[in-house]
Amino acid sequence: MSCEQFELSGLDMDRPDAQPEEAVSAREHAASCERCFALLQSWRELKQDLRFLQENTRFLSAPARVEMRLKQELRTRREARVPRSTVAIATWALAAAAALAVAVGWMHWRDGSPSRIVNKAAVSSSSRSGTIAPDSSMLLAADSDSGAFTRLPASMPSPYENREILQVRMQRGALGRFGLPVAQDRAAEWVQVDFLIGEDGVPQAVRLHDDSQLDSTLQ
Amino acid sequence: MKILDEKEPALLKRAVRGDEGAFLVLYQKHQASLYRYALRMTGSPWAAEEVVQEVFLLLIREPQKFQPDRGALGAFLFGVTRNRVMKHLERLPREDSLDAINANGTTWREPEDPLTPMMIAEKSERIEQVREAVLGLPTEFREAVVLCELEEMSYEEAAQACGCPVGTIRSRLHRGRALLLAKLELLRDAPRRASAGAK
């Protein structure tokens, strides 16, 4: 081993992971070279001092306040997580309740309970002849809106005006109040009726649903 | 199954969910070595404390950064610690000396030693000189000395920790030793060996 090689790797001879051949070679070189032997002695003194320094700091660890701060951070995050999950649950619950309310409302409407349809209906000019047919763009539920309106007696036809439709479930006999003839034997029957309301709030035309045909009512 | 027997990724999952016990197992296992490394590199107990705190806060806040398939938790934490230490060293000039105060606020004490007061004083002085000399090394040489001599890592372990080849570590350690020898020989008024060491 040369002096340059000794400087590069000879000082590792005392390390546990040193190559045995290199360590033997380094020892032989140090024994024969005064300069490298002096270097080895200096290094061993320094190594001893480094060991003192190592022992001096061997049992040091982070102060307890670091642990406290980290635990506090964990707790804060845990507490923050609980309200977040609560809010999420509450949001889902509200959404479910809203969906349920909409479904119940829709079913209620489908059952025909009295309700006011606020959609505006543009009425076609066919009402001039006494029968008012709804415009195709009318938003009233289409499945129950297949029939045409029959103008009520004494009402003034006013085509092209915007009207409102009022859906009512009533006894057939009550139609007599609007000037319509009613068969006495069927006066107690309940029927679903649409009234076409003018801008003055007065019904102008009427339409019966399904099996409660207007013609038979008016007999 | 005892909490101490659990694997670190499982413990980390529990810790992130707020399990203090699981977190403390991980913390107690790794904090001391990380703190010592940071302290030996920065020379500042306050900086070392801050670094350790930041490292574990990162683990709590961004646990997904640790990927078990890429290595052990200890290696991950050491990598984060090393990055923080390097940033600290780039940002600030060296702070107060290691001798001042330890992290608990008390003066460091020598271990109990059956030496005379004179010998104890000499030993303390030598430790202080070595400490100063190590802290005075350029960062990359200091790191090699800290890892290979103070932390007693093998060359392979140190190379892995630093993310560089083994040859680089050996070279840095060789240079670090030479600089240390030169400094200490000068300090101890023994120039006869300094020239050999500084080559």
C-alpha cells in the first residue's frame, strides 16, 4: 500500500465494515512509514475525541414540549374531523328529507287534492266558438289535460289572454252554481274539475277529467 | 395484538385517524435519532427541535407522502429531516454553539466519570474543540462525519441516507477527516501532524 492509498483508505482499518485485506495492508504500511504512522496516531486521537462527543450526545432526544405540541395537533385534527362528519351527515339527511317532501308533494298532487296550478296557460283562439282548447305549450300536467274546455254560461270569451287553471275536486252538483245543468241522480258524485280563471278571477270555462265526462254531467 | 408489535404503516394509519397511542409509538421510536442528527448538523438545539417537530407534523398532515413500498418509515423520516436540516443550513448562518443549553433548558453534563477534576476539564475542552471543529466543516463533509463517525452508519447506509454513491461518501469522509485533523492540530498547537492530515 502506498502513502496515498493509506490516506484514502488506511484510516478505515479500525472500522467494523473495513475489508480485512485492506486493514492488514494498512497496518503493515503504517508500521513501515513514519509519516503515515503519525497520521494514524492523530486520527486515533481524533476518533477518541469523536467518541467522547458521541457519548456526550448519545442520550439526547427531542424535548417533551415537541411531543406535547404534536399530541395537541393530533387532538385538534381529530376534533376538527368530528364536526366535518356531522355536517356531512346532516347535509345528507336534509337532502333526503327534501327529496321525500318533493315526492310526497308530487304524490299528493297526483291524488287530486285541491291545488292551484300557477302555470300560465295561453289559450287558443278556438275559444271563440265556445270551446277553449289549451295551447300545446301549456304546462298543466299533460296526462290529465287531454280534453277541451267548455265555456261557462254568461262568461265573456277573451282569446289570446293569459289565464290560470284551477284544479278542484268537487261534487258534481256544485257545478250548478256556475250555471251548468246537473243530473240530480249524480249530483253527489265527486269529480275532478279544471276551471279556466280569467284575469278578473272569474271562472270562464270548465273541463272535467277522466270518466267524469262533461257531457254526461250536463245532462 | 400489542400496539408495539404492529407494523409501522398500520400504526401510521391509526395515528392519522387520531390514535395518540399509535402515534407515540412511532414518535418514540424515531425522534431521538432524528433529533441528534439535526443537532449535530445544525449545532442548535432550537433548530433541531424545530426540525423534528416539522418532520412529525408533516407525517400527521400529509401521511400519504410516506409510501411503504419505497422504503421503511425510518428512512423516509430521515430523508425529510435531512432536507429540513439542509434548508436550515442554507437559510441561516450557524447559530449558537452546542455547548450552550440542551433542549430541556439545562446545561449539558458530562457523564459520570471517575476522573480527576483536571482530567474532566481537559476532556470537556477536547469535546468542545471537536464539536466546534465538526460544526465548522462544510456541510457535505460534516454530514459524512456525523453519519459515519457519530451515528456509526456503514458507508452503504450513509450513502443511502444521503442519496449518493458509496464512493462519494468515502471521499467526503476522507476530506472531512483531513480537515478535522488540520483544525484540531492547529488548535492543539501540534502542527507536525496537521500537514499530513490536510493533504
